[in-house]
Amino acid sequence: MAYRFFRYSTVDADVQRILSEQLEKAIYQLSEAFPMAPARAVHNARKRLKRSRSVLRLVRKSIDKATYQREKSLLRDLGRVLAPARDAEAYQTTLVSLLETYDLTLDADGFTDLQISLADLQQERLHRLTQSDNTIAAMVGELKGSRARLAQLSLHKTGWEAVAKNAKRLYRQGQTRYQTAYDTGSDEAFHEWRKRVKDLWHDTRLLRQLWPPVMQAFDDEAHQLSRLLGDHNDCAELKHFLVNPPDDVVIKDVHTQVLLPLLTHRQDRLQQQIQGLGEKLYSEKPGAFTRRLASYWQVWSREPDAL
């Protein structure tokens, strides 16, 4: 079923269903899909883990604290195990996108060897996932355990009250981190803001049925903001990699001399593009934002089923 709440269900049942579905899909990616397309499987599994963590954050104040901390930390740590392989893929796609943006080519401008090194790094990191103490199999086992436990998850509150407090908290955090990102201009601040933007996007998807035309439009804009912040973070990660490469990757002076200024310029352009969209999405006061959603929920919960 879809990644959303349904009127004919309860929040308890929806949360259990969504978490079960997302973790089952992550398990499939790491067990069935990984041998055929490991890079794609890692990417898809990480997406499922992030969506699961967003659900847990949304109902954080309605579940047992120890349960929340245990499951959130487990899913976070599993995502971190997969991150190096995904990062190596992102380095490659960011490099190609950057060169295309500034009308440079891999062959003509001396970047082919760097691209080959990045591809080799990705394959080495994917291989490490299957060789290091049977990492993938262990992760699948951990995910199956988490899925079984979360299938029995019980919420202390029902209806809108089960999500209201954390919806407000996450929106407020997004506003604060937006301001911090533009006050400091640091890569880390933009990355921290991106985490809350992803939650906003995921939460909007969960609540899409409240008023589909309105929530879909907000969903689309939140997704776009998340995507642009992802591009910004990919530039930051590639910059860090070029300055601090692993021992088995050789970075030539020409690579840093050409790429670092272009990456910074690209980030500056993205920040200009992102700012207005971020200001619009976070233009409401947190209380007003959640009261608006609460009013949608109240009307939605009383609506008759469609004929």
C-alpha cells in the first residue's frame, strides 16, 4: 500500500503498516536486489530506511521513549554502514553533472582518470559490504528484527494528537535550521537543514489524503527543495573528498584547481535558488502550520467515503 495515512484506518495501524512495508522493501533490496544491481539496491535501501525514520520522528512523542531510541538508532546506524558505497556513486554523478553544467568534458579536460578512480572506489566499497563479516546478511537480520518489533508498536495517543506535537516540532526545527544555514553559509548547516526538509516532504506525503490537491502541491515543492539541497550537499561531499581523499585515490592538482572553485560556485547558485522556496515553505509560524493541518484532518476524518 501507499506511504500515507488513510481515513478508514487508525494512526496505530497505519504506522505499523508503513513501517512494515518500508522495512520489507529495504530487506528485499539488500537480499534479493543487491546481487543483481548492488549500487541501485544500496540507494533504494537507504531511501526506505530514511522514510522509516521519518515516520518514527513524526510519532516520537506518542511512543515509548526507549523503543523510539532503539529503533531510530538501529535504522540510522544501518544507513551509515551503506553510506560509503552510496557516497562513491554520488561523487561520480556530481562530477559528471558539474562538468556538464560548466561545459567541460571528461576526455578533453583531463578528468577521465578521476572518474575511473571514483568508479573503482565505488566497486571496492560495494565489495566490502559483502566481504566484511557478512555485512549485508547481518543487516538483513537486524532489519527483520526491527520490522517484527515495530509491527507491534503501540501509540499512546490517537488521531491527529498522535502526530501533532512532533509535526510542530519538526516544522519549527526546519525554520530554525533554514535561518542558521543562511546566517552561517556553512555546508554542515545546509546539510542539517536538509534533514528537516526531508522530514517535511515525507510527512506531507503521509498526510496527502487530508486534502489531495493542496497537499500534493506542498509535497511537490518540499520534494523540489529536498532535491536541490541534496545537490548542494553532493557538492559539499565532493569538495571534502577532493581535499581529503583516501590513500588509494590520487587527486591531481588540476582536479582541485578546476573543480573546487566550480563546486563552490555551483553551491552559491543553488543557495540563491533554494532561498525563496525555503522561505515560502517555512513562512508560517509552527503553531499556525499545525493548526491548519489539524483543521484539514478534522474535516477529512468526517468525510463520507467516495461513491
